[in-house]
Amino acid sequence: MAKPTAPLISTEASGRLGQNLIFSRWKGRPTVRKLSKPKPPPTEKQLGLRAFTRWLCREWSGLTPIQKETWSARALSSNIAPYNAFTAENFTRWRKDQAPGKTFPVGETGFAANIQNIVATDGVRSIHLDFDCVSLNQSWALALYAAYTDDYLPTWSRTINFLNIDAVAHYHWVYTPLAPGWHWVTLFNFSRDGNFRPSPIVRGAWST
């Protein structure tokens, strides 16, 4: 923020000049600053990538030393840290609608969790999703996608959240805030080695 002397060849100026500058007073002093334009709301793709990036960055700290070591060769080839190799490789895979993996190379093996008893319940500006993991297998996590019909194949651009599936247990998740109307959520779980479960599961409910 600039502190002008005799702004606009006067003792004081206030308000906007064209589309570039704003003159005002701050703590008793005349100031001038660049006009900041409001940023447009994030797109669906941006929100989807942000959801994946937040989850993936947290997951690095939970890898075992042996799992982290597998990323050293990938890191060396690009002259980056193993953490950056882990995020870069899995980010690229996700943009191709491929599941991430905990180790390198990602072999796309293993079995994701067996999810049963999936129920979507109406809520106030929300959908409540309940399900049971009846068999853990080599599960890593469950990806949740926003869907607009009841016949929908997931894509990375509509990712809304991730739930780690790490125990045979009951799981509960709330999708909010939502506008009133029908909403569908697609569940697609994957293994630690980047293998998606064969078929996504879609559930819908009415948000009041």
C-alpha cells in the first residue's frame, strides 16, 4: 500500500480512479492501492483437484519407511525429493482417472475393500451416507464423487472427498452444503497399489 503526498495534485483524494487505483485514508494518512478484482469461484475441476491434493499430501506421513524408499528411484530420475515424486506420480495418475498407489512403481494389484449396506439418507441441505466395510483386503481409501444422475461413471473433475478405509467397521459421511433437490454420490474404492474396485456404486437422496 502506497502513502502518497499531495495525491492527484491536491491535499487529499478518495475513491476510485478508473479501473486501476483506489485513494483512501488509513490510520489518518492518505493511501493509494491497486484495485483488486474479485476472483471467480473455483471451477468443478479445481475443487476436484484440491480435494485430491489435500488428501494425498496428508497420506505421505502415514507411509512406512519401506514404502517411502520405493519412491527414491523415481525421485532421483527427476532430481526431486521422494515426497514430490510420490505426489507428482499419483497426481498424474489421478488426472488419467487411475487410482493412486503407496509404492513405486504402481502395480495396480490387490483388492479394494468390500463395501456393503450402502444407504443414502435425506438431510437438510445435505445427504447422509452410511455403509459397512465387511472385508478390508488391501484397501487404501474410498473416493467420493458428485454425480448428477443415477447412471454415472466417476471422473477426477468431480471428486469431493476421500475416506480412508482402514478397518472392518461402519462408516458415516455427510455431504454438505447442498441446494434442495436430488443429489447422487458415486463411491469408488481402491487398493494400496492403485487398483480400483471393478464397479463404482451410486446412491442418491433428496436434500431438503
